[in-house]
Amino acid sequence: MLKIEKPDIVNKLIDDLISNLSLKEKSTIANMELSLVKALDFIFQEYIESKVGIGPEDAKEYSLIITGLWEKLQENYKLRVVK
């Protein structure tokens, strides 16, 4: 079991994930509720496994990465009301 203890590894992985998403996918994820985003773990699982080497048994690490992805997308891709 790999423990992701270094924030720089997590941030690089999140940046890699974001760079592989289309603008539509980024916006869609940013505008989802976090609970729905966490349900997408299985979609990112293979990519994360190939980049970091964590397996399906490392649910806590997946959750950390997916939450970080969602938070980062919230900063730049969440739709906002403009008056």
C-alpha cells in the first residue's frame, strides 16, 4: 500500500489529470457536488494507478486526489453568476 504523504506528488498528479481533461469536462466536474465527484473515482482509477502505483485497496488516497482535483477545478472552472 502506497501512502501519498508528499503534497507535491498529489499536486503534480492533479495537474496531470486536469491537463488531460477537456474544458467541458473541467467545467462539468467543477460544477458537480463533491459527493458526485467522488463517485467518479473508478473513472480516474486506471490513470492514477499508472501514474502513482496505488491500487484499488487505497481508497483513502483516491479520495484525497479526487477531492483535490475538484477543489482545484472549483477555483477556475466553476460557473458564476455575473451581474
